[in-house]
Amino acid sequence: MALLAYLEPSNLEDRVINRIEVVLEELVSNVVRHATGATQLTLLANAGDKGISLCVEDDGPAFNPLAAPDRKDFDKLENAALGGLGIPLIKRLTKSLDYEHCGAFNRIRAVIAA
């Protein structure tokens, strides 16, 4: 993965690399599965003093996944709804997570502690 090659000089711990992989997979899969009509997906990454910053941008319809209602709890497996766990997982794995719609683009930024 090009991102890991870019981050290699940062000598990140395995647990940080795992968090980056999970967060990136969730962010990108949300665009692929839910951004109907999107034709572009861009990833920006930066390793800095405040951590690893990932920014995923797409040109799909405006949608703030952080404003979506939390998934309802279930008492039995038969009552469990599919999906809805990605954003809560990302929130637990990151220092910060924010969304903005800028021009024709959705932009979600995640910062992971290094």
C-alpha cells in the first residue's frame, strides 16, 4: 500500500498502522458503498506532530456521516440490523474526526494518534 510506504519513515508502531488501515478501509468503503454517483475519490495523508491525518474526499451527494443517527441496540441476533458500525468504530480509533461539504465535495478528516 502506497500510504504505508509514505509513512514508513515515521517508524509507527504496529497498533498505529493497524488503526490507520482500519480507519482508511472504513472511510473508503463508505464512499464506495454509499456515495451514489461519485466519480472521484481522493486520499490525502500527512504525518505530523499531532498524529497521522487522513482526508478522504468524494464528489458524491452531500452527506455528513457524523450526523447520522446512532445504530439501535439489539437484544437478539435476529433483530440486528446490518451495517452502521463503521463510523462509531472510526470515532473510537481516532483523536478527531470531522466532516465538511466544500463546493462539490464531501471531505472527512480523521486524525490518528501516533
